[in-house]
Amino acid sequence: MSSDSIDEGKADRRFRALFISDVHLGASGSRVSQLLDFFKYHDAATIYLVGDIVDGWALKSSWQWPQSHNDFVQKILRKARKGATVIYVPGNHDEFLRSYYGTHFGGIEVVENAIHQGADGRRYLVIHGDMFDLVVQNARWLAHLGDKAYDFAIRINRLVNAFRRSFGFPYWSLSKWAKFKVKNAVNYIGAFEQTLAGEARRHGADGVICGHIHHAIIRDEDGIRYMNCGDWVESCTALAEHEDGRFEIITWADPLRPSSVVPISARAA
């Protein structure tokens, strides 16, 4: 038996659907090794890649494509070959794929957005979310500048966490701290959630599943269920749907530790 078969067989948590976003393959901050480890233990009949899987912006400025990034691409292609439905909704960092809507690559379908019907019959709009980010749409130069600043913050965060690990402290996220402490960031997240909930309502959907802002959460927004997958740069989170229609956020920050989950009953207000 091949090592690939062994890895696929080890998935002891199988879901109805998994939603992954913001992996940023090609960027120095991508924690794709953790995602590969995650897929050893988690699988699903349907896998949604909810944008920014590949970081075209980073690749334009500095080509970085280690073997682990190749391994992830092969892992997803292998899942599609073995019968999983794989749907790719491009984001702003992999916007080059937006010229290929309706195309299949190795069994992976590229679409502008999707409607996911949950096991309980509820309909969810699946979309990356950048189209509703005014900074990305109206001031691309500012978005790129912000992206560089984020990369710098990630590098600083690595140094901080290397120091913390030497003393046995767990991972700490500078950007996550800022999102909850800086007023403008808090207001931006709130406005983004409200806008995406409104877009779901416009599509006649009961909820929305998105990425883009690297902030995993399950919550209700004016009667619409808002769910964000998070990212695989810092938080290492995925959104999962159980066979009975329940959703949870799975955190896989440290492959040496068991995953932690946030069930839908624990959604924040």
C-alpha cells in the first residue's frame, strides 16, 4: 500500500463538507504543512476551496513554492480523483483563476460562487468575500500595501513565537490580537459581516460561507447565518459540516496537539 493510501485511510473524522480558505500557497507565511497534517485526519464528500488558496500577489514579487505546496495541490487532486466533489471559488489573491469560471482542472470545478445546500435543507452562499471589500475594489494599491504590512507582521510574529516556544508558551497571533483590540479593525470586521449577510439575503440564501478577512467565526447576522472559514497563515482553521447539518470550526494550529472545535451552539454574538 502506498503512503498516499495510508494517509487517506487515516482520516478518522469524515464530514459532509469541508470549507478551506486563505491558504496562500506561494507566500512565505503559508502554514500548508499544518493543513496537510489536518487532511490526514479529516475528510469530506465535498470540499470547498473558498479563495486565496494560491497567492498570486506573493508569487509575482518573490517565487516561493516549496515541496509542501506541491504536496497540497497533489492531495486535493487525489481527493477529486477518488470521488470527492471539489469546488474552487477564487479570491483576490488567486484572481487569475476568475478567467476560468466553469472550467474543470483535474476534477476541480472553478466557479464564481456556489450555493451549498446543507443536510437540513438550508442554503448557503459560498463566496470568498473580497468583492465586498471596498479597499480591495477601489484602492488596489492600498490593498497591496496592506498585504506587505501583513507579511511583515507575520515575520515579526514568527520571532515572537519562537521566543514563546522556548519558554513553553502556546502560539500567539499579533494580527488576531489587533483585530479585537483596534477599533477600526473591529468596525471593519463588523461591516464586512453585515455586508456578506446582506448578499446572502439577496441570493435568497439562509446563510453565507466566506473567507478573506482571516477571522473564523459562526454567528447570526440579522437572521442570516454568517460563517467564515478563517485561514492557514495564522489561525489554521477550517469550517466543517456534519452529516446532520451541524457546523463547527476546527482549529489545527499545532499538529502535535488534538484539534479544538467551536460548535455552532457556541457561536459568538
